[in-house]
Amino acid sequence: MHAVRLQTEYLTNPMGIDIQNPRLMWNCESGIRQTAWEIICRNSSGVTWDSKKVEGSSMRAVYPRELSSREQITWKVRLWDENDIPGEWSEGTFEMGLLKASDWKAQWISGDYRVRRKNRYPVDCFRKTFKAMTGSARLYITACGLYEAVINGRRVGDFVLAPGHTDYRKRIQYQTYDVTDLLVPGINVMEIELADGWYRGSCGAWGLRNQYGTRTKVIAQLEADGQAILVTDSSWEWSNDGPIRFADNQDGEVVDGRMTPGYGGKAAVTSHPVTPSASNNVPVSEGEHFSPDILTTPGGKTVLDFHQNIAGYLEFTLNANAGQRVFLRFGEVLDENGEFTQKNIQCASKKRVTPLQQVEYICKEGKNYYKTRFAIFGFQYALLETDADWRPEDFTAIAVHSAMEETLDFSCSHELINRFAKNTLWSARNNHADVPTDCPTRERHGWTGDAEIFVGTACYLFNYDAFAGKYVRDMQDSQRRNGNIRQISPVGGIDFYMNTMDGSAGWSDAIVLIPYRIWKMYGDDKILETTYPSMRRYTEYKIRSLGKWYRTSKPTGIERGYRRYISNYGQSYGEWSEPIDVKPFRTSDFISPHPEETTAYIVYLLEHMGQIAEALHLTEDQERYAFLAGEVRKGYQKLSETRKYTLDTDRQARLVRPLYMRLLNEEQTAYAKDRLLQALDHYHWHLGTGFLSTPFILPVLQDMNPGYAYRLLENEECPGWLYMAKAGATTVWEGWEGHDSHNHYSKGAVCEWIISQMCGIQVSGENHFIIAPVPGGSLSYARASYRSVYGEVESGWERNGERTVFTGKIPSNCTACVRLPGGKEYTVGAGTFNFEE
Ligand code: BGC
């Protein structure tokens, strides 16, 4: 037996992390059971840790020694199998970044000009010539803005939109690059370009600017064999007369290919109050490439169709004359007349329409190469206007997203379900650019609710732990003094009227629900420990809201004694975005509390907190939260008996939520189940839920009868999941009808049900799975293979007349409880299984 897929802190051979006592992790291959392991770690001076043979089946160990800045560790691990035979060694590495403020010898530098808030500026260009010898070299670099560094004409690393998105006023992440191969002995040149990025460029739905600061700046330190050989300081040359005349995350770029930076000035030295820290996350990088088909619209416009809605940008190579112009606009759809449009993704005020998602490029004489450098766009189509000669093959679209390992393979006999699952993967890729976003076009915000709704699916699609950990830190960074959690993190680009919605049920609860899920899927108890203080402050804030009255609160009709267990406080979204004929939107929805949703989520929150407190051995908290959950649940039950919040309703969400969260007493539960079936009948078995309850409805129906869940899932009409796939979508839409954004992943959260129930793959504690497939509907087979944190697990079923065959594979060193629909249960170990019923 030997170890494969070696990871440090859920990352493969990471460089520049700053986590002390990192977890070393592996999967097992070729053997049934790991009975012992041994790890030997070395740095440049020799062995730093030899665990010796340790009995046990755990596929992770904590590095026990203190690590210093720049320390490079090579670790090797060997395993003993069920016959106590040791296998071959496997090897991994990790490298620490700069751990102390005093490690930074570099200074922050910026362009030498007076910044006016209202003005926009070209990209800054910095340059420095320096001497180097050969040897191992690292570049530590970050920016308030976006940077791209080049050494001797070659780009450093592949991080797009570096340094990523945080609240730069509180935390700023640096990257560590191995630049050994870029250096030459003797004279070298390093250039850095610096753009506005999220820091001072457009942010959020209304493209607000200067959200984190007004003066963009960069800091870089190049080290050879651990010694700084080049640091940013006042000796760097600077100018802003390079080709990129304008760069904005949302509005795009203006580039003059004829220009080259003159470096006529000097960099200005500045400062930043926060010491950079490592991101401990995957980079954002280029992924899939697409070639276009060319359309001529009825209005005579030329449009490039890449056939896949992506987040990314475009590159082209053209032979042109100096001064010829290429203009591109990026959009997701064609309008009802077949014309290019951006209307579905833009917000328009009197002052501005945003995002523009456009590129204007002025050619130089001869060969022109262009690729967007400081923006990504959400698009399938590009409107092209140019007076230069071009061919379709001159253009390529490139998807850009966080480079998480993809971990799922799924297929079934229903083509539209396959299509929908693929679309969900695409929307998930498109909405992970260092931060999980709502969409890659209009807002590009780290909406907590979207991420919370989707986290279960994200954990099947990706190796998600490191990414989620970074986002949880973003949420912690923006936590309010009173404990409330923002609806959007990193905070920035948020309009004043939205601040009042912080704490919205189902959105801000992400601070508890995301780490909880990460803990369950990845066995990550550290995320609970590090987030617990923030979770607790948020929970206490929510508890304080019980029984309080808000200025726009409406009477609930609930008996006096129970009011203290109802949250009728603050503004919140409620269920949000139910189909219009189920519940038309009213502005009062925006400015009033939603006692039903909020109270339900407080119970849900308290129950999760109870489990988390138990896992952390915090008995007092555990008991308090369990007790309060019981009391608030009683309040919710009383609320359900009032006229306003009665269970006698056709609003599916009102029935699905309490059933999913088990909020009702026995009698109410039975009633709600019947009433839900009636509500579905009244709505022709279309989905009538909104933002929050859509992921809950299939588990609730399955619990009643799996046939109901399949009936709803397979409905191809609108509103319904498959309607989008049927309409030719390549991503998941924001609204069921497809009028607005075409790239919101949250409705794809139903894929969690597809994998965990239809295919039946559930992670259930360390090295253990529950395999409980639920065949149904018109499907003749379904299968999935999931590269879980404990190894690759497979489960599938195929119908054969009256019989169904269940097959799968449990990874080495793992066990599973296979539960068949007929009620039989089997305990299986590593290897394949095959049952029939
Ligand atoms: C965003 C959503 C978000 C919602 C809050 C929308 O504008 O795009 O995905 O969660 O607002 O209601």
C-alpha cells in the first residue's frame, strides 16, 4: 500500500503558505486498510521530523515543529497495510512564505502623480534593472490594485487578477512565485504593471469606485537563496504611458498597441497599514479555451459565438496597420431580435450604465497580439467592430477561474439532467475568482447567501476546503462590531441601502453553515476552531434579536408568551425571488423583517452551533444552544398557527422550509406534507420555491416518496431546473425565466441532491461513506464518481427490467455502509461492490 494525492492543508505542494503546524494529508492506494504510517520531513539542514511508525488508519498528520519563514519541507510518507507490510515512500513538499512583518525589506511604491478621486488613470509601469547570480529564487509580491510582473520579458506565474480580492484595508494576500528559471546570471530586468482592480476600480452592481483606497500601490521582494536581491523602493523607474490606457474589472480595457512605457519618472514610496499575509488558497488562472463561430445579426453586426457562457477574456493576433481599431463588447445572450445585448447583465442609473465589459484596441503596424490582462467578463458572445482584416481563428476565448481540483464525474440516462449538471459545473467555475460570486457580470459580489446555498454542491464539484477557508476569513474580516455578518464579503461596492440587509437569514448564516459543511465533507475541525469566535458572536447577535421589534415590523398575530422566541427584527430578504405568480415582489419585502424565515433560520443556526460546540467540547455553549433551539422551535410552531403564517398555503417555500429544518410538531408535519402535495398539484408540479428553499425541496419530497422528488426534478417546464437546459443554456440562470443574469450558480445547488441521493454518495466521518442510492423517475441508470478527501468513491445503479443493479467502489482504507432502497444494508470495505434488488 502506498500514499497518493499528497496534500498540505488541502493544497498540492503549496509554496508560500503561512500556516503553522500544517496538516499533511494523503489517500491510500492498492491495499484494503492502512494500519500504520510514517512520515519523515526534511529541510535544507536535515531531518526536522521523523514520526517513526505510528499505528492508525488516519490519512492525515499534523506537522509538529515550528516553521520559520521560507522554510522548505520535503515530506515523505509510507504506509503499512492490513498485513502489516510497509509500502513504498511517496513524496510531497511545502514551503513557507514570509511569516513576520520584519521579513519584508521592500517598500510599497506607487505612481508619482496626485490622485483625484474622480479621475481614472492608465496602468502604472515600474521597472528596475538588477544583477543576479543563479540559484533558487522567489518573488514575494502583492498590490493594492492588480499587478502583473515580468522578469526578462517572461511573465511571473499564472495568477490572473493577482493578488485576488480581500478587504485590502484589513487583509492583503501576497503571492510567492518560484522565479528561478526566469533569472539569468548577470543583468536582469523586472517590470511590474499595476491596475486599479477592485481596490479603486468599479465594484458591485453600481460600479462604485475607490472602495478600498485611492492610491494603488505594489510591494515586491525578490530573493535568491533566501536573501533579498531586489526590493521595491524609490529607485524603481516609473511611468504611466504604456499601452494599457484604461483598465477596469467591470468596464474593460482601452489599449494602444503603438505605445511603450518610457519610464521617465521615479516610483513614489508610500505605505500600507496592513502586513501582507499568505492566501493559503489556489490561484485564479486560465482554464478552457474556445474558438468562435461567426454570426451576422439581422442588424448586420458581427458577433463571435463561443458556444459556452464563461467568465474570462479573449485573445487575438492580427496583422494590421497602425491606427486600425478593434472594438469588442462581451455579453451572455442575443436579444429577441437576434441582436447582441448586454441589457440582462447591466444596472443603469442616471449617471452610469455598468458593467460595460468592453475592449478597445488600437493597432500598431504589423503583428498585434492582445489579451485582456486586468479584467474578466461574463460572456458567450463578443460583438466585434474593426476596420482591420481578421479571420475567425485569430480569436480565442479563455475561461478564467480559481484553479480548484475538479472532483466529480456524473452521468445518467436523462440527457437534460446531464446538461443541467454540466451547466452547474460551468456556473460554478465562472463564479469562483478568489471569491465565490453571484455572477461574473453584473455584481461580481461575494454574496454570502449564494455561497451558503451552493457550498454542499461545491464540495462535490471541487476540492473546496482551501477556497472556502479563504472566504470564511473574508466574512470574518467584515464582521460588524455587534457580531452581525455582512450579506456580502469582502465588503466593498455595497450601496448604502444594502447595508441594512446585513444579517439576512440564509445569507449571513454562511459564517456558520459554510464552515460546518466544510467540516463534514473534509473532516476539517480546524476551520471550526478558527471560526468559532466569529460564529459565536454572530449567533449571540441573532439571539439578541429574538423578541425585538423593528420600526417596520408588522404584527405576527402570535400569542404574547411566545413573542420572545420570534425574530421580527431587522431588514432581510426573506425567501426571495419566488416565481412571480407565486409571490409578486413588493418593496415592503425589502424593508421589513421576515419573521417566518428569520425565526426558522435561527433554529437552524442554533442546531448547527450546538453540534459545532459539541465537537469542540464546549459543553456550556452546546447546552445553551440546544435549549434555545428547542424554545425558538416552539415559537415557530406557534407562528405557524397564526393566520398570516399559516401552513394552509400554496407557497411551497413556507412548507418546504419547516419540513426540511424539522421545525414542526408531529401533527403540523403531517399537515404540511399533505399541503405541500396540494400546493404542487395547484402549480402543475412546477417549482414554486425561491432563493432559499429551492435546494431543500427534493430532500423533503424524497422523504415523503422518492417518486415525488423525481417528478419535480424531471419537469421540463418553467419554473423548473430542466427548463433552462432544454432552452439551450450552457450555465445556470438567475431567474427561472432567464430574463436576467445567465450565470448564477445558486439554483444548481440541486446537484447536491443528484450526487448525494440519486447516486447516493455521502461522506460520513473519517474514512467512511454512506452509499444510499435512490433510483427513480424515468431514469434507467445514474452513476457518479467523487474524488472525496478520503479517496475516489463511486456509486451507480442501473435498472434491468424489475431488477436494479447497484455497483460502486470504495477507496482503499475506507469503509461504507451501503443502504439499498428496499431496506437492506451492507457494510463494505475497500474495493468494488455489486448488489441487486
Ligand atoms: C444577487 C444575488 C443575491 C441577491 C440578494 C442579487 O442581486 O445577484 O445572487 O444573493 O441579490 O438578494
